[in-house]
Amino acid sequence: MPLPKYHQIYLVLREQLHEGRFAEGLPGELALMAQFGVARVTVRRALEQLASEGLIARNPGRRTRALPPPAAGESPGAKNLERANLRGLLENLVTMGLHTSVKVIEVATITASTQVAEALQLQLGDAVQKAVRVRSTKEGPLSHITTYVPDTIARRFGRRELSKKPILVLLEESGVKVGRAHQTISARLADNVLAQHLDVSVGSALLAVRRLIYDEDERPVQWLHGLYRPDRYTYEMQLSRVGSIDAKVWVSKDVSAQFN
């Protein structure tokens, strides 16, 4: 059974709020009605749900504003979780680069927002490179990737290099010794921008990946937000059990990405 329209809008706006996209305030009700093609009552119900969760503040006669989101980066206890196998991940990204094409949408040096600064352990307002790319197979768009890299590292590569090589390869060529990654995988609904880039309908389900890359000295060097079409991308892991008989845990031994 499909999700109610108001709930789809709520999910899209919630994800955008977590990304810090509404620092200057949310669009007005009329703008949201036009964006999603719905009636005012539907937009208001979505906004009411966001307000009830403490994500936005609505005051009559004033612009709806975003409230501070939870801190970005690793969740409590994440230090005890096994990280992605970077060697296998790098190999998969290189393979993907050989079998797909990439379109660079944006490359710009920006000031770090609160979430970006927290994730990359920078000061608020420090310079970072933001890059947005769409990767495609012969069947069509596969992924929409946004990366944030500290400017001290990213100044070694730009639009031309990003159009030719995976960013992990560029990091290593820039002298970064990649150590580990913390990754989360969830789901997200496509907003109007993502729908256009990935050739899907607004509200379509996407595979959402967030990956924070650290160097060997435990310094964050890249924060990635990836949105993938689930009909063209499959993420696989091989797991094994380790530990004593009364405290065994699952550990990732390999990472595999498949696309068609």
C-alpha cells in the first residue's frame, strides 16, 4: 500500500532538514504546493508532523524555520562496530568507474555548515569542497553523489579530475592514506531535484548511503551522501561471526557493489 502523499512530503523534507538545506528557512506553503503538486492541506499536514517532532518551528506571520538537528557523524557506540573494508570498497569504486560515466553537476568551495563541520571535525565556516555528480550506466542514471572534502585536501583536484576518477582514488593520489570508513545505509524518497537527475518520479524510493572516510591518523577526509536507484544498484556484504561463544558479533569481511 503506497504511503499517503503528506507522509511522502514529510519524509523528503525531513531528509533535507537533516542535510541542513533550509538554513534560511523553509519554502512557503505555496512553493511547497507547487513543488509537490498537492493541495495546501497536504502540505500543512506534512509540516505539522515535522513540527511535532521538533524539527521545525512554525510561527504565524513568520517564515517556518529549521531547528538544530542532531549532531552528525558516528552514533553513540559506533566505535564498537566493524567498519567497511576499504580495500574492497576502493576496488569496487574503480570497477564502477570503468563501467559507468559521470556527469559533474557542481564543484564549489563553500563554508562548512554545522553538520559538515561536525562530521569532518572542522570549525564552523571552514572551507570545504562540495562536489555533486551523477553516475550513469548504459541503461541510464545510477546514482547522485554529494561529497564534502576539507579544502586543504581538495585543492589538489577539481572538476576535470572528478569527471574522470572516483574520489577515493583522487584522495590517495593527493597523498591521503585512507584508513577506515563509517557507513550507514537507509532509504529516502526522491525530491524534485533528485527525481530529475535520476529519471524517477518524485517520491520514488532510493537507497541512501552516508559514508565518512578517515585517514590512517583517524582524521575525517571525506563525507559522502549517495542516493542510488534500487533497480540499478545492489549492495552486498559477506559476514562472518567472531568473538566468544556468549558474545559473538557479525563482522563484514567484504563489500560488493553491483549495478546494471
